[in-house]
Amino acid sequence: MAGSDSARRKPPSLPWTVRIQTTAFALVHRVDGSIRRSLFSLGDRKKRATPRPDPSEFVRSADVGIDASLGIWARVFSFSPSAVAAADIPYPVVVFFHGGGFTLLSAASRTYDSFCRRLCREVGAVVVSVNYRLAPQHRFPAAYDDGVAALRYLDGTDLPADLVPVPVDLSSCFLAGDSSGGNMVHHVAQRWASMSAAASPPLRLRLAGAILIQPFFGGEERTVAELAFDKACRTLSMARADHYWREFLPEGATRDHPAARVCGEGVELAGTFPPAMVAVGGFDLLKDWHARYVDTLRRKGKMVRVVEYPDAFHGFYAFPELADSGKFMDDMKLFVNEHRCKRPV
């Protein structure tokens, strides 16, 4: 992966729509990285599910409960029956974990509703966007527990046919997530792989791949990229990242906690940890942690594909007006098609 080259380049100019949105996100954070909650709530527009979309819309969505006692639910995106050319061909499933530093946003946030709708349509998969519990009310390991709970739900409960009118293939299940959701992908995949190896009878849900989109990793050390892009990353700064970790990690823990520092010889991986795809942005202050994570997976003999976007900042994928956002969708579709089960069981 590219090293210091990005540090010597200027970030590319962005469309005014992207500049406005990234500036607004920065304004809801104070200088110390803490969040102006009242201001953030005004800008976090929610969107309702659309089980009966306009006839011109190929994708429909519906909310399903996972654990009412904990308030865990998911928004499921699938194809309208009229858009399905061959309903007897099962679709792969993408279980998606949204970003937001473990503390912000939800599956109903307009940004993620739109993003998951695109994933469904452009990747060609049923998308299950998990609304997990947030810090600081629910610290580590609540988010990971909720991610596993979502997989247990899918493994043991068929999605309602009236809400998801297309067949799905649980042997072709992919975990995907951006930023803190990408962090969740690693930890939930590790847990599920360990559970699957010991399960009797075998679990129905098989992880075919893990897609980590600019995952939120870190440590006490300050990397070259963190120092270089602290002011240029637009949507993330060291102060904001530090604040998110303080809100999520156990009281008194440092950023070298295993939840954050996912690299090095001390990291354990289950033997059945799935093939991984890691998306890296050239102007992302987390890029050095991504490089170390990729190196760790490779040293442990795991299959990993790196997809790099030299001009991308942290969160670029959420803006369809950016060319790299479209490239990412193409790369994800290729990965899913390569690793999905060829003969569904």
C-alpha cells in the first residue's frame, strides 16, 4: 500500500455538496473531539423503511426485530418481486454494521439507508443493516455482542417472506462495515468463526467473506498518517478518534486494548476466519493501521484483498457523486461474486 506519497500531495477538490456535508459533520464536534449531541441530532435525519416502494424503485426495505429486550433490530433491503428475473436463484446476504465511532448514527440514518440501498442494488445482495447499541451507554463489548446476535438470528430464523420476497443463501453471507462498523466486522467474524468450528450440529450461516471499509483501528502510538492527515481528513481527526475510543472502551483502558489495536503477533485468528477485503483511502489518517492489519492477516496465512483509492478521505464511499464511491461498489461486487458459494446449500 502507498506510504508517504499522499502526505506530499494536496487533497483533491471535492464537489460542493460533499464539502458542505463533511463540514457540517465536523461542526458537531468540539475541538477536543467530543460531540455536540443536540446539534448532531438535528442533522441526523432518519428515513423510514419502504416495504412498498414506488414501482420504479427496485429495492424495498423493512425493519425486523432481533432482540426486543436489548432494542436490537435490523433494516433489511431486498429486491421487489417485479425486479427479480429468476426468483429461484438465491441471493447472497450482506450483514452490514454502520460507522459512527461506536457512538453515533443508526441503521435508519438517511446516509446509511441510502448506502445500504445502493449495496443491495449494485452488489446484487440482500442487505441486513444492524442497529446495534451505542456507547457510551453501552460500552465494549456490547456492539460485538449485538453483531453476533444478528448472525444468530439469521442462522435460526428465516427472514419473513412477505418482507423479503426473494430466496437467500446463508452459505454466502458476508460481513461488511465502515469505520467502527469495519472494526466490528473483524471482531464479529472472529467470534463467529470460532463458534462455527465448535458447533454441533453445524450452523447454517457460513461467512463467505469480511469486507472492512476503512476500519476504525488504532493504538497509543501516533502513526505517520495520523500526524500527516489530522487536519486534512475532513470527517475524522485524532481528537475525534480518541474521544470515540474513550466512549467505547472499558473505563480506564488505553487505545492498545485488543478491541482497537488489531495488529501484531499477539492477535489471534480463528482457523476459519473468512477471506477479507480491506478498503483504504489515500487521505485517511487511519491508513497506516489498515496496512498493519493487512500485514497481520497475511502473516497468519489469511486471504486478504486490498482495494486502494489514492484520492479518498475517510468516509468517501457514502458520497455517490464521487467516482471512487462507484469504484468501491464495483470492487465489492467482484469480491462477493468471487467468494459466494457457487452451489448454495
